[in-house]
Amino acid sequence: MKTWRYIRRILTPRWLSDGDGGLVGTSLDVIKDAYAERLELGMLASMPQNGPNGETPPADALAAMGRDRRVVRGIGDTDAQYAVRLLSWLDDRRYAGAAFTLLKQLAGYCGPLPSFRVVDNRGNWYSRTAAGVETYLTAAGNWDWDGNTARWSRFWVIVYPNGHWTDVTNEWTNVATPDYGANLGQWGVTIPREQIASVRSIINDWKPDGTRCVHIIVAFDAASFNPATPEPDGTWGRWGKNSGGARVASRLTTARYLRGSDRA
């Protein structure tokens, strides 16, 4: 920025623009230009996409705005994409606590591949496809996690990764080359811990007050957990159940079950 130097060159007499006077004036103009640039950058840093040519603020300013507006940066967001998401923060907050708003925030964080569902203890189903198409099935009454229908405040978030994450086979006997070694400590799914923590924090922040997400279900079978024919049969409260005298898995093995929200 050379604003003040140009102004001085046009308006000042020659003895202030040349020789020793010019050197003194230039040094003062550099300081004034720095203050003017600081003011411009400060204004840009407070508003995404507010530059005269659509510039986005610096990455550290985007991070500060994201913290203030409580919008978690997406896994693959560029600066420009994140800036667009920051623009809608106030409109989204008007509908905080709504299932579709929660799904929108999860989609914004996870990226374009996954699709999502939310189902509550009464069998209300909310679905969002990878293309952003939303559908609602009201009070189907067909979700029976553990036989307890009185806990109305419970809900489950179902994520269909569609290749964004993958499952891995973990065995306690696989000591030499444990599958979880390259998986940053996760068991049965290739999701880094910080991404799980971010998904959980989004659920905590956008869910209705007084409710609790029991599990984040990562479903690798796209046909599973269909609202018309859901799998839970009232025995999924524990990992295993007795079947004919043998202990068998009680839950669908094509999915992984992560702890849900941290608070009610």
C-alpha cells in the first residue's frame, strides 16, 4: 500500500518530496501506510469474503471467527469454503436444536461423501443424503434399542461414510501387527481421534437441550438402519446376548458404535 506516498507526491512542494525532506516524508508515509493497511486487514478479518474482489481473510482470522461463531471447520474445507460456511452462522443458530440443522452441521464438517440419519427413542427419523436432500418419517415407533421406551430424550446419529472412512478388522490376538496401530488408536474404523472429537462436539453444540446422543453409529452398509425396517430388536443395550446357550453379538456387525454426546 502506497497511498500516503502518492498523496504527498501530488500535494506537497518539491522541497518536501525531494532530497532530505523527501527521505523524512517517505519514512513518515511508510508508517501511515502500515496503519492504513492494518485498518484494512482488520476490517477484512472481521467479515468473511468482504474484500473488494471477494478476498477471504487470513487463515488465522478465519479460525478466530470460527471459534466466535462456533462453526467447526470441515475436514476438507479450503479457506474459501470455510468462509462461505461462516456466513450462515447466525441463520443456522436460529434453528439450533432441530435435527436437520444438526445434520447440516455434520455434513458441513464431514464433507460431500457421507449421508446421515438421526433417530430418537420414539422412532422419529430424520435423513439427509450426500446431496443434501432431507426427509422425515414421523413417530414410526419402530426403534427399540434396549426395550426401554420411557427414555424419550435419547437419540442416535447414524453416519454412512460412503468411502470417507472405512472399517478395519481388529483382533485381540493380532499382537504382531495390530490393526489399530495405523488407525491412531481407534478400534474397528479409520477415523482419527480428533475427527471423532469434532463430530461429538458438533452434536453436543447443536442437539436439543435436555437430550442425549447415545451412540454415533458409523454404518458401512448403505442399506442398514432403513427407517422402514430398522435392525435394533430391544437387545442392543449390551454388546452381546444369549442365543441358544451361546453368547453372540447383539448388534449389527457392519457398523461401529461410538460414544455419543458428552452431556444431556
